[in-house]
Amino acid sequence: MRRLFTGAIAGAALPILTRMDPETAHRLGLAGLKLLRPLWPPPRTPSSLAVDCAGLHFAHPVGLAAGFDKNGDYLDALGAVGFSHIELGTVTPRPQPGNERPRMFRLRDADALVNRMGFNNKGADHLAARLAASRYRGIRGISIGKNFDTPLANAGDDYLACLRRLYEFADYFAVNVSSPNTAHLRELQDREALARIVEPLAEERLLLARRFGTRVPIFVKIAPDLDPERIDSLALQLPALAVDGVIATNTSNRLEDFASQLPPGASGGLSGRPLHARSLPVIRRLRTRLGPGFPIIGVGGILSADDALQMLAAGADLIQIYTGFAYRGHFLLDEILGRLTQARGAA
């Protein structure tokens, strides 16, 4: 009953929020969710939906993608919605303001967003403090990146700094080398550059695992705009680098179909419904090349239960939502979990 009550409040607020400036709406929506959290018991999910992936146990496949709560300020409130896992960040070693506003644009007719936030966050120390105080007992992922003013040649130092500072609080790390909103970051997806980032992380993890008594999985998050040959190359490279899984995909920088709906010269990453058709082929190709055992988290344009089922059928072990949650709130999560319960009950 309480979930119905708070759901009614959320349902009334969503149409108002979706007509506001998107970044302001995002901030107000999270603040409202934090106030409602004590009234919002999480949904109960059957054990048949549980997923074991990368050595971790997930209550069900559906999580919240990175970028929604960069600083861990709303982790407990978002956890109460019922996500099996929440990916925080992207966090950088030092706080940074991100790009100048406006930096988020709503494409309402396309159920999409374009953002050029630029890794705005309060830094690794702040996130560590929030995680230490959190009561959320789901899986806590942390997306890590480099500060905007760190030279690309020294990017590995920033990823290592985040790993060291946050290791004791993380259930997994996501190495973000695919955001289109930090200059030249996607160059780190190239074979040699990626190895220079990931190999030191894997070596450092050996030391941290002995210190803290647990081995934290490392995922790499890739772009949807890679050509098939690069996807095939990554499928060979990632297991060889001792990476535990791949997150496919980040936002797309291909905005040509939406130029007339954006301010002149606007750039950024596209998320939402148009991204679904770009992410699915990447996931299918990765699954074909990687085989059945390598973990894949599928992200991109999940706005309905049908979208979620398609992504799982394409080969994702877990899925994450972002823009769909911004547009539809907890109703999207409830719909997906309901359909999964029906599908797996019937199976």
C-alpha cells in the first residue's frame, strides 16, 4: 500500500519534472526520492530472478547505470526503489565541476537525452564517505575515470588512485574509457592505451585483494560507436587483461539525426530509445565472440520490459537503466521485474 501511495506521488510529479530543465529536474527528482524513501519499501522479487555474475550475487538482473548518482548522495534512496545493483560515478580522484551549462538536453519526442556533463563529481574522498555511511545492501558498482586536466599519458594514475581509495567499498569497478564528454577519453579504448590502463589496475588489485581479503571484479565500459573489427579485438583483449566483464554500452556521440532538435553546436552523448538499436548489435557480437561465460552488462535505451527482454536475449547477463528511469520512474523497474517473473515462472 505504501508503494502504491508513493508511486502515485511519483506518477504525479513525473509529468512536471519532464517539462523542466533536465538537469534541474534530475536534482529535484533525487531530492524528492530521498524524502520519500522511508515510505517506500522495496519490491519483493522471487529467488528465480537471482543472477550470479562475476562472482557476485544479484537479487535480479536490473540495476541503475552510472551517472544517475555520481556522488553516492542518494544511494539509500535509490536502493529502496528496488534495484539489484547501483553503479555510482563516474568518479575522479579530485572534485571537478564538469562542463558549462547547459549540458543536458531532452529529446522528448524520441524518449532520449543528450548530455555533456563532463564527469562532474565531488571526488573520490566524498564518495568514500558516502559509501561508508550507506545502508544499501545491494551490489555497489563504482565507475572510475580521469580528471579532465590529467594528460592522457597519465590517465592510468587517476584510475589507480580511484581504485585504491574506493576498493574497500566497491563490489565491482567499471573502468570508464568511453564517455564522449571528456576530451580524447575514447582514445583509451585503443588496444595499447587500454592495456596501459587496465594492466596496472589488475596488478594493484592483487595487492588490495590481499589487504582487504576480497577480489573486486573489474569491468570495462565501451562505446556503442565502435566498428565490428574493434569489438572483435576487444573480445580477444579483455579476457587476456584479466578483466572480469564488459559493460555495453555508454552513450553515443552520433547526433546527426537530432541536429534540428538541439541548440546550434550542441554536443554530447545520446541515451534513451535511439540508443537501443545501437547497443543491441554490440552485445550480440560480444556474446558471440566471448562465448557464454564472460559477463556482459547491457545498457542502452531500455524504456520497456520488451526492451529489457531483448537485451537479455542478445546475451546480457545483467541490464541497467538510466534514461528510462528518468522518464518513467520506478514504474519501469516494476514493469521489467513483473515480466521477468512471468517469463521465468512460465519457463
